[in-house]
Amino acid sequence: HCPECKEAEATLDRWSRLLEHPDPYIACEQVNVPGRLEELLSHEQSGGLQLIATNDDYHSWALCWALIRESFERRFHRPDSYGDLAALAVAISRRLDEGFYGASRCADLRARALANAANAQRTLGHLGLAEQTFGEALTWIGRGTGRPGVLAETLCLQASLKSARRRHDEAMDFFL
């Protein structure tokens, strides 16, 4: 391999690990993420949802993953946008091509998007809605790959909801 090929291969490997999907094509989607993310962020939530609903270019694993990460980063300093971006990630996760990405992997990503959205709902004080959304996330985990990290992340976020609802004993059950 020439130095350029080795560097490109290393970049694809790094992106594949970051995106938690082994297919190098998924890593290549990462190239389009900054522009697509900027386009979505330039719209109100409803405009972003409209773009996702009408344009297949937004139905990408990498963009969904980026929205999950970006929204979670905003949870303390911009909680309103946390909820908006989390909703966009859920919308994309519902439109991913299971035949292309793999049904069980899509279920994992949808579960992560839903758990993140539920946590956003919790931070905004919508505790009942958060409870429902966590329930949906757990349903998708049951359809997923069985990777323990997906369940662990979801249960950690769900423990925060239990604590917010003053059900501390139930929150502790996740850790015992």
C-alpha cells in the first residue's frame, strides 16, 4: 500500500469504529455529514423534519449518529435544541434502509436515538412522554444485535428519569 492508501484506510477504519458499523461505505457517508448537519441546523425543527421526510439524502446512518452525538452535547447549555436535534435523529432512524444497513443494526441505532430523545424529554420536564419513549427504545433493543452497550447506555439514561420522578429505588435497580 502507498502512504495515501494507508492513510485513507486508517481514516475509514476510524470512522467505522466511531459510527459503530463495520461497512466501509457507512464510513464514507461521514464525508457528507457536516453539510447535511448544517442544512438541518439552519431550519427550525419542523423544517428539518420536512427535509428528512422528503429527501432521501438525509436518510444516512452517519447523519443519524452525528445528530445523536450533537444533540447530547447540547443537553446542558442548550436543552431546547437538545430535544429538537434528538427528534431529528429519531426521524432519520425511522427512515433508514434496513436492507442496506442491516435490520438489527438499524434497531440498535433507533433504540439509541429514542433513548437520547427520551433523555431530552426528561431534561425538558416531559417525564411521562420520556417514560413512553424509553419504553419504545427498549422494544427496539429487543430487536437489535444484542450488543450490551446499547442496553447499558439506555438504562443509564433511564435511571436519570427514575431519579427525576423520585423513584430512587427503581433507579438503583439498574445498577445492582
